[in-house]
Amino acid sequence: MTVPLSVSRLEALLESAELLHSSLDLDDLLRHLLRSVMGRLVVSRALVAVEREGVLEVAIARGVRGVSAGQVFDRVEAERAGIALFVPIGQETAPVGVLGLGLPPTGRVDEPEVEFLRALAGLAASGIENARAHAEVQQLNRRLDRKIHELKALLDLVRALTSIEDPDEVAQLLGLTLAGQWLVARYAIVAEKPGHPVVNRQKATTLGWPVTWWDEVARWSEAVRVEDLPEGPARRTLELEEIEIVFPMRSATGPVGLVALGARPGGRPYTDADAELGAGMVAQSAVALENAWHLREVLEKQQIERELMLAASIQQGLFPADLPQLAGCDLAATSRPARQVGGDYYDALSAEVASPLSRWLLCVADVSGKGIGASLLMSNIQATLRALLGREASLAELARVTNELLYLNTPGNKYVTAILLAVDPATGWCSYVNGGHNEGLVLRASGEVEWLPATGLALGLFPGMRYDEPTLTLGDGDVVALYSDGVTEAQNAAEEEFGNDRLVAVVRRTSSEPAPRIVSAVLSAIDAFAADAPQHDDITLMILKRARPATQPR
């Protein structure tokens, strides 16, 4: 039976209610509650237990021996410690807590006072719920603030990464960001892409690279705590470096590196939220690294393209701008490199200083290899021939000296095949040296085919070489074709070669045409034969056609 409260108790209850609800802090509320009842009943022992996750737990205790805050509430133990009166806080069937009191000096608590305590406990229950709700809101606010801070840090990192083009700067920014986020004193950031220098930024660590346990890293998740790793080389290495958490770096093609962080100050652990934030930062940095690597590749490619274009322009300048007009002969030539720059060379030079128009040197050469290296050697042979021409007694001696100079000034795996043809346009008299080059073709006006075979080894291949210098005389309508192996070895999709027979057939079919048309006809025939097959080698062709009867041979 409920006992009505007196006016004085109602006033005391109102005063206590104001006090209990003056603060939204649960600890303050419970202290107010305990002080109120202990002062009112003049008891020396009291406790308050509140429900936490389905279990009553002592929140505050005064004068209760053996009972302290934080331990699970045990009524028997409390009674043993002198607690005699237990008042549920809130509904009796589902209380949010228990108020326990010892007996006052009078040895008893009368029924009106018990009713007062029940009413006070009921008011305290609503206060506890309000305090808990307030605490929950505060906790949510703190989580929200932390999440906003993390997102801001991630956003700042992404913004900064978008303006960085250097992989090392990406690693530097990531390292500073991670160190600032968790105040770590040691970290390591290592990443690598084939063809690029290793990105290695470490603070207070000496993590070697590449690690022997790289295959294991490829299987890790986005964030791995070292204490969760299985025993093995990876864990031992990371523990020696005092690393606590590792973030593998992955690009679109797979793992490219890792980020390792040491301990946080004060021994604070990395939470799941920390791991999630770190993984996000590392993922964004991996994208920035990939972009920086790609940009570097693009810039390097553009630089190479510019250099190749310059080299091609320089090389084109090494070919004669205009071939000489040889009296009694028709001369034409062309060179089509397989790449931007090639290793083929042709030239037509006056062979005698004293009588520059009497004899001419025609040359077609093929440098071993392709690309920039071949083009440099091509310029070398061009300069050497031009420097020596007219100073040597014979074509064979010119070839011998050229061979010695190239041998001394070029790498052992570089050489030049060349066919040198000295021709007197007035008489048709010729001599030649073939240094390991394709056989020159002589198509007589009668239709007879003659070949100009090798008379020595390639230039620059071995020292001390000697060269024979056979002679021949060109008659009216005879055609000479000097060419590189790109002509006869041009292939079609079936990998069949153009060959000597097709070359002879085209020259024979067009032998009555001017030299430039014969050159065009041969190139057209090669293109028709190769069809869609790529050009694998430089194609160089020089056509000399005797246009009038020869005078007296020498």
C-alpha cells in the first residue's frame, strides 16, 4: 500500500529532483543521488548500481567494504557488507539500477521514508536515462567529429596528390600525412614499378627492398596488424623494425609496394577506423603513384620521340640533297628507314680532287643494328668516306683504311657492309669493292645478269683486312642496282622474301625507263609484295643507268 508523502517530503523530493536533473553527466547525477539519500537518512553505507549491457554494475559506493565501482553488483555480498535496504531505480520489473543503503543510527527506515526513496529513485531513473541519452549523443558527436576530421585529412591528401607529378614526392606527402595523423615516429614507404627507380622513403626504419616475402604481401588485406601475421620472415622482419600495422599498396595491375607504420604514442592501438582511414590514404597514394609513373613514361616517350625526330632530321641531311648529274648516265636513289632513323646510307661523291667530274664514287652501306646507334655509325661512315676520298690511291685502299678507322672507333659488335662503285660516266669504266654487302646487280642491255659479289669482309669487323677491286665496263642501256638487304629480304605476311629474282624481274621490266622510275617501280613492287606485313629493315636502292655508248675504256 502506497503511503502519501507529506508536504515536507514532497518539498525535499522536488529539491532533490532539481538537483538530480541539474546535470546530464551520469556520474554527477549518481553522486548527487547518493549524497542526498545518505544525508537525509544519516547512513554511512550506500551504493548505486546501474545496468550496463544487461548487467547491474556498481557505479558508486560509499562505506561499503569490499564493494567498489566497476564490479558486478552482488546483492548477497552487499548485504554482507552492511547494505540492508535495496530500492530499485525505475520500474521494479525492469530497473535501470539499484540504490542500496545501510541502516541509519535508529536501526530502521520507516515506511514514509521508504516511499520517499522509491519516489526519488523513480526521478533518478529518468535522470539516468537522460544522462545516458546525452552521453550517447556526445559519443556520436565525437565519432562524427573524428570522422569529419578523417575525411578532411583524406580530402586534403587527395587534393595535394593531384598536383604532384613525382613519385618520390607522393611518398613524401603520404609519409608526412600518416605521421601527422597518428604521430608515429617511424614509418616506411616502399614501392616499385618495372622500368622506374624504387620509391623508398623511411623514417627510423631500415626496411630492405625488395623484401623476400613479397609473395606474402600480395595476399594481405588492405590493412594488416603485425600481431595478426603468422610466424614467418615477414612478421620477424616487421617486428625487428618495430612496425605495428602494414598497408599493401596496389595498382590496377597488382601490388606495387607497402606502407608500414610504427607504434602510436602512449601505446595506443590502431583501431579499425584507423586501419580504414590508413587504407584509404594508401589507396589514393597508390593511384597517384601510378599516375606519376605513367606521366613520367609519357614524358620520356615524348622526349625520345623528339630526339628521334631530331636524329631523323639530322640523318636525312646526311644523304645527298641532290644526286649529281653524270654525263652519259642516269642516277637515282632512295632510302626508306624501318624506324624513324635508320642505319642505311647512300652517297655519290666526286672521286678525284684534280678532276672532280671524271670519276665518281657511288656507295650504298648498311650499318649493323637499327635505331639511334645505327644512325650514329652511319654518320661515322659518311664522314670517314668523305674525309678519305681522293686521298687514297685506289678504291681497295680506301676500303682498307676505312675498315681500320671503323674498327678502332666502333664497338666490337658494330660493323658496316658497303658496296663502293667507282664509275667514269664518260667511258662506262667501273671498279668496285664489296665489303660483305649484298651482291650488286648489273643488268646488261642484252638482258644478261651479272652480280658484284663480296670482295672482302664487312668494314670495321676485323683489323688488317684487304679488299679486291674488280673492274667492269657499262655499255649503253646497262643498269646497275646497288641496294641494302632491306630490298631483297623484304617479307610478306607468309614470311616469304622479295628475293633477287623479283628484283631482277622489276629492273628488267623497267630497264628502258629513267633511273628514278626504276627506283619507284622496285619500291612499288616491294610494297605490293609485302602488302600489310610491317617493314622490318631499312630499304635503300641506288640505280645507275648508262644512257649512251661508252667511249674508250680505261
